[in-house]
Amino acid sequence: MASSSSRPGNVGILATYLHFPSTYVKQSSLEEFDGVAAGKYTLGLGQEQMAFCGPREDTTSLMMTAVSELLTRYNLTPNDIGRLEVGTESLVDKSKSAKTSLMNLFRDNTALEGVTSMNACYGGTAALLHTVDWVESSAWDGRYGLVVCGDVAVYEKGPARPTGGAGVVAMLVGPNAPLVMESSMRSSHMEDVYDFYKPKMDSEYPIVDGKLSNSCYLRSIDICFNRYADKFEKTFKKPFSLEKDVQHAIFHLPYTKLVQKSFARMAYDDAKRSPQSSKYAAKLSPFLNMNIEESYTSRDMEKASLEVAAQDYKEKVFPSTLAGRRIGNMYTGSLYAGLVALIAQSNDSIIGNRALMFSYGSGLAATLFSLKVQGSLEEQRKANDLINRLDNRVEASAKDYTTAMELRELEWSRPDAAPSTHPTERLQAGEYYLSRVDALHRRYYERMPLAASTMRTSARAFSTLARRLL
């Protein structure tokens, strides 16, 4: 902990941990099971695998594991934390904050400000910005802030189902961080739009207008990019260049293909903003005077932008899509899983680099901000052990995944489908899980023994559950 008597400097992210379920399904298996053309999910969406929860896991249990692992792996105690902010849209209660359940991990440390922020996929960014602001303010008490963001992303049968996933990122915030928040340059855009929303109280499935959501996402990039560039130029007294001033770009990732199109959109914005100096301007010159609304639907402009940005996308963006490609959409955690993925594939050569971070939540709320790498990320790389953990998950069949979704639907609508009847053998040592839901709908959680051997269930477990409850 730092002293609260001096003003903190270089405030940002000190530590990260990404937790995800140990079971996944291949997108190619889903293509075959759904009877769609080969490549529709893998090439069309750019997805490889999708993590999913069993009946003993929910957003809260994933968060409890993520927090517990972060505290353990970075040798922290519950009393080291002075603020706890949560971002999620996967609520299990319409009133009781998900943050309150995490208080079980902090024992007698009840002096923890912060609650749950909710705005579709944006809540994690709201939690992070609140926490950074707290550390930078006179209210800071010298302890660390902890941000927890993530979701269980599920969709009803149909074209959106392959864009699901599940995961939670926990981030430690404080001064003298290796990932420094450049607070003076963040830019935001907010609107009232019905592109993705969850109005049905008896279902966790959203209503999605995919075409509208994609256009809102790209429009938000346009606005936030130009506002960020204005602030950058005011701060550094020089023109902003996507080529020269940005070494990494990380995006909220519903699916990878949208991220690729989004970076291409930034290249287009850069060319429009600086037609005389942007490296992208020459090849995009036929489109620079195009009507803005037309630019959202022009296939020719999109194709040209993708082509001109292809090499930079490969170098600056693609590494950060690793977690999203292999885990799927994590809603509020997706952007920050991208950060963990970048760390997993980097070394100290990226010290001094700037990473643009674009956060989007439907409804809508969007912010573009940047992190500056000011120190070694080796500790975070080792603590996450991301690639090794991804490689050691259990593959389930598309049929078993579908059965798991049917069980989830059943338990959402029928409280008597008690989770205590389900086996726990697929859970890993030290993971938290939902142990029971009582007659008053109160949820209770327990932890797998730390000394338990790493056990993995076969796909048959889901079929057994289906016979029991369906």
C-alpha cells in the first residue's frame, strides 16, 4: 500500500487475472451441429472456441474465483483493498449488488466503497474509471482499488448463439503502475438506443438488433476517435497519428471479425482527419468525402479500409483477440481479457508503448482511453499463465453445450431445479461454485478444496443432467 499523505502518480493497473470456465465447445462443431455452412462461425465471425458454464457456475461464482486467485497470486490480503467496484450485466438479482456477494472474501474488511455498475458491456469500464478517479482523488485512503468485470454471455438458439462465452477479469488499481491510465485523454459518447437489451424478466436472453448494434459500435468509434485525437493534440501539442502514436489497439470483442472491421474504421477516421499525412489516406481517397451514413453501409469502403489496415491489424490488434477467439464474448470483461491476452504474448520490449482501449456497451455507452506501458508486465504474464490454461480445458460436444443451455433455461425459470443435485467433478481445485438456492431465492457459494486433484468431467455429465431435469 502507498501513503495517502502524498498525491499518487502513474495511476493505473498493477495486476490482472482472467478466470474462465474449464469447458468449451469448438465453433466448427457448432457449425456442423447447427447445419450451417462450414466457416460461418470460424471465418465469418472469426471465432475458434466458446467457453460455457455448467449448472454449478454463475457470474458470481466466476467473480469469486477471479478475486480469490488475484489476491493469492499477487500475495495480497483482503485488508490491502480499499475500494471494490464490479461491472456486470449478468445479474442474478435485480436489487442485491453482485459486489455484496464478493464481500464474503474480505472477512472483517467492511470499509470497501463501490457497488455494481450496469450498462450492458460497458459496466467494467465504468468500474475501472471510477476506481482510477478514486485513487487520483482526495478521497483515496492509500489502499488499492479492485475492479471486477465479467459475464456469462448466452443467447437463445439462432445466429447470435455462437457469439456467447463466459469469463471474468479482476484488476488491481493503484499508483506507480506498469499500465498507466492516460486520464486526460479519454473520450466518451453516449446515446439512447435499443440495439441490445434485456427487458424480459423471465429470461436472461437479450433482444438483439445486430445490424443496428454494429452501426452504433462503428459510429461510437468515429466520435470517440476524433474526441480522443483532439485531447491528445491538446495534451502533447502535436498532431495525432494512429500509425505513430499507437502501438496496440484493443477493442470490446463480441466476435473477432467486428474488431477487425473496427480497426479498419479507425484507419478510415485517421485518413479523414489527416488526409495529407495519414498513411491510409492515399488508398482511401475515393471515400473520404462520402456521406457518413453511406460509409456505414458501403461494401467498397469497408473492403478498402480492411485492405489498407490489414498489416497494422495483424501487428497492433490481432494478438489481443486471443482470449476472445478462444473463450468468446465476456461482455464487461471482453475488453480487459484482450489486455490480458496482449500481456500473455508480449515481453518487456513493449515498455513505452501505448495501447488504445475501446469500450462499448449497448444502449449505448462508449469510451476510448489509453494505457501507457511504464514497467514490466512479467509478473502479470506469469500470474495469468493464460495460454497454458486455455490449452488445458475440456472440450465438450455441440450437443452437450446445447444441453447445458437447456439446463440453464430450466433453472432460470424453475427455482426448484436445485443446483445441489448437480455434480461438481468438472470444477477445478480452489474454484467457487453455487452450492444451493433456498426457498427464498438466496444463493449460497462454496469453494472446491485447494488440495483436490485436478478433475475433469466427460461430456456425459451434461447428458446425465439432462435426463434428470428436462
